[in-house]
Amino acid sequence: MREIILKAVANPPKVLWGPFLPTLLNMGLQFPIMFMFMGTFDINPLIFMVTLVLGHIICIIAGVKEPHISTMIQAYGQANKVSHNLYRVKGNKFAP
């Protein structure tokens, strides 16, 4: 096997020591909320920086427990599709 593939599997991508996808989701949710609250209620953004850091620490802890959590989230999104059964039965039947 090629070394690049082994390195990608052994070391999943990280952003500031946290898994890639949960860290980006954390920042992608907290920054718009921060800007909305700053514009609407004139709140100090340092409060949101504290919650951003706490969310990132939680992402780091989740990444230490399961380093491939980003891949698991992506796989769940692709595999969580509802099948349409041809016959009226309970549950998902994948056979035609």
C-alpha cells in the first residue's frame, strides 16, 4: 500500500487538535449566532469566545475517545437513507 493512504487512515485530519468535522460545525454554528446576538442585543463577543472554547474542548475530548468521528458522521449521513419497500411490510427490506 502507499504511505499516503496509510497516513490518512492512521491520522485523520484535525483542526487545533480537534476532529475536523465537529470542530468546523462548532465554529460554523457559534460564529453566526455570535454575530446575530452582537447586532441584535449589543452583547460583548467575549462571552461567545468562552462558549466557543468550551465547545472546542468538548470536540477535542470526543476526538480523543474516537479519532475517526468525522468519518463516522460522514458515513452516517450517506447511509441513513430510507428505502422504499415494494411490498407492504414492517421495517426496511432491501430485496426487490
